[in-house]
Amino acid sequence: MALRNKYHILIWVIVILVATNLSMGISFMYHRHQDKKLLEQTEQESIEMPAQQRARFFREQLNLQPEQVDVFRELNRNFNRTAWQVNHQLERLRIEMVREMGTENPDKQRLEKISAEIGALHTQIKNETIDYYLSMKEVCNDNQKEKLNEIFISVLQKNEDVRLPQRGRQFRNNR
């Protein structure tokens, strides 16, 4: 009789464990699905600013007049030129930092110097982005300013950076 009670208890323990595992698995799948759904919804709501054809993008999004488009195009060229230079310097410094860290005896002072240079370049690119935005804002009417702000908020929240055109990848391969 005692053996039979042990089997009944073991069977109930197994049933409870199976039920717990099933409910946990179903709960996990449900929450994973909900997170994926929320992420997709957030991505759909964010504004995607193309790296190429930024002037056209702004013309369409802000309903720019022809003279505004010319100003935006020139601002975009200047921003891209500067941003490309800074990004190439950042890429070079990151490679230099990784190479130094990979040496037998990495020079901590050199690594800290590289880190400081990277920080300064990040500050420079952020300041360039600020100047770019404020220059565009000067050309806009009140409605365009609101939309421009929405675009920049969306882009910077999503990416923490304004995307740049992806040409020039050969720089990385020339090392």
C-alpha cells in the first residue's frame, strides 16, 4: 500500500511539473510574440530617412519649395562631406584601437589617447548634426519645422545617428 501511495504521489508530481512547464512555455511564446509585434509596430511608426537622396526625402516630407530644395541640397552636401571625413577617421581609430588591444602588451596610454580622439570625433559629428539641423530649420516655415523635428526625433531615437550613404566601403578593405 505504501508503494502504491508513492507511485500516486510521483504521478501527481509529474503531472504538476508537466503542467507548470507547459504553462511556462506557452507564456514565454505569448510574450515573445507580443514583443515582436510591438517592435514591428514601433519600426513602422518611425520615419526612415534614406541616406541617399536626402534632399528628395526632405522635399517630399516637408513639401519644400524649389528654392528650399536648393538650400537643403547644399546643406546636405556639406554635411555629408564633413560626416564622411569624420566617419573615416573614426573607423581608422577603431581599427587602430583594436590592433593595439590585440598586441602582446597593449599600451594603455595609447589606448586612452585613441579613446579620447574617438570621443572628440563623436562630439564633432554631433555638433555637425546640430548645425545641419539648425541650418535646415532656418529655411523652414512653422509647419515644416514641426515635421523636421519629428523626422530628426524619429531618426535619432531609432539609430542614435543620422545615417550616411554607404558608398565608400572600400576604405575598410584598403587596410
